Amino acid sequence: MSNSQTIEKLEQQMFLDVIRERRSVRAYDPTVQISREEMTEILELATLAPSSSNLQPWRFLVIDKPELKKKLLPIAFNQQQVVEASAVIAVIGDVESYKKAGKIYGQAVEAGFMPADTAQSFIERTVGMYSSLPPEVARQIVYTDGGLISMQLMLAARSKGYDTVPMGGYDKAKFVEAFGISEQFVPVMLIAIGKATKPGHPTTRLPIEDVAFFNEMPSV
């Protein structure tokens, strides 16, 4: 086996280890703080996730001040990881992300990924389509893209030695009010991140034959 093949094999194993070692952790060391630099790096890795028309509708509200985590605690039904974790990342969807189409496709032109006239065509088509979507369709798109980036964020955190737990159990209406979230933004989920003091509970998964089917779904 060549050196390049050995390195590739090791990289594959490291990636598989990250996937297998990720757990939903609810007990955190409150003394551990994640630096803004490292948090930014984790978020940047997460933003490599795919999104509809590459509009990247995700937005992150990183809550790491103790007084704000305490404010969030009752909104998140007093889940203790909210105050013990280094931070809670609110993953939020922007239903008006099409307004950044010019910037996104402009960057593609600057990077040499597409000609300027092609980019302009993409911008006009994208803005026209997304700006006219029914509200429920626009929300569904950001929920889907928000789910994709949330999983990538948790794997990026695990690769850096941190633990996470996704939380859908919180009062979204109170969260929006307490943190001044405008109607342009849709809360997707909260993710606690930090260093575990107790490992996440081991879990089982259904056999693959119970969940994966080839070419047709089974009759119910």
C-alpha cells in the first residue's frame, strides 16, 4: 500500500470514528469555554453543508453569556445542558435568503466558477422563484437546509473533541420574543455544545433492512 493510500485509509477511519463516536450529551463541564476562534472554525466547517440553490439560509445565534443562557433555560423547559454547556447555538432559517443571491453568485464569478452573464441569469431566476414561494414552502426549505447544517455542525464539533445535543424541545414563540428574532427568521433547533462530564447514553438502531428499501417501498 502506497503512502497516499495509507493516508487516505487513515482519513476514512477518522471520519468513521467521528460518526460513530457522536452522542447526544446532556451533562457538560460548565468550566469549559470554547474560544470565539474555535467556535467560528466549527461554524465555518458546518457551512460547507449543501442548501437549496446554494442560498445558505442558515443563521446562527451563539448564546454563550451566562446570563443569556439562564434566560434561555426556562424557555428550553429547564434542560440543564442549556446552562452547563459552553454555548447553545440556535440554528435559524432565513426565509429571505434569496436577497443574498447577488452576493453568493457574485462570489462564484470572482472565484472563476461561472461567467458573469450566467451568474446574472441565476440571480434573476433565483430571486424571482424564491420571492414568490408560499410562506409554508419557504419555511419547509429552511427547515430542510437547517437540518442538514445542524448535523454537519455536530459532526464538526465532534471532530474537534466537543460534544453536542440537538434540542427541539423549547418554546419557539417565547424564544423568538426573548431574543428579538424578526419574522424573517425561523427557529430550527437549539444545539448545546461543550465538553461532556458523562458520556451520552449508548443507543441502538433498527436493522438496516427495517429502514432501507431498494426501488420500491414495502406494502403496509
